[in-house]
Amino acid sequence: MGVNKQPNPFDNFFNLEENDITTLQIKQNSAKDNCYLESINGVIYGGFILIVKQNVKTICKTLFYKSKTSNKFITRLEFRKVDNQGIPKKPNKEDVIIKFTDGKEVANFWQMINFLQGFNHLVDLGDFESKYKAVSFDNY
């Protein structure tokens, strides 16, 4: 008799093209030593899907580690290009570059960053807002 393996809820990725990010929140676990992404209907996610194309999608695995200095959680982002079965795409060259070439993919990336900033009471993004800001081309 085979062992029934429970699916890992962190293998789910929140699709930014199909879902409303305002239905998502960052919650602490009961031990208060880690955080996770959860939708208002209780679905747990391990990160985000930035874009889905015909043969590939860009995912961002999102992990939270408790900082020893700020007592907040440091967000670690891991970007991958995967095929439709979730298998990582192998680079054609030695260097690995995760490009955001599609306008929707770029917009979804910044939507994800804005979402994380909305939980600054829990998540430590450093002094991101004081160092980075969007400016128009004319102001640049």
C-alpha cells in the first residue's frame, strides 16, 4: 500500500494576472517565528506567479525569515522561469538572467513589491522607500 503524500501548500503560487492581490495577506505562524502568504479564503501560497506565457511562467518564491535585529521578517525573493509543469527552465548559457521583458510582468513585479510594503509592520524591507522611488523619464 502506497503512502498518501499530502501536497505542500507552499507549492501554490498566487497568480497576479488572475487574482486580486487585495485578497492576500501576510500572516505569522502560531510560533511567531515565520510568516506566510494566505488568501482571505484560507489558501496558503509559497509566492507569486508574475506572468504566464505559452510555454513558460515567471514565479517568485517568497520566504520570510525573522531578523535578529529588527524583530521583523526579512523577505527573500527567489525568481525562476518554469515550464507548464513547474519544472525550472535551464539556461542556454552559463549566466542565469531572469529578465522581465513583458510590460504586464514588470507591472506585476511592482504590484508584488507594493503588496509587501503594505505589511511593513511585519515585514522589514529596510529603507527601500527612502532609497528608491519611481520618477518620470523627464525628471530622470
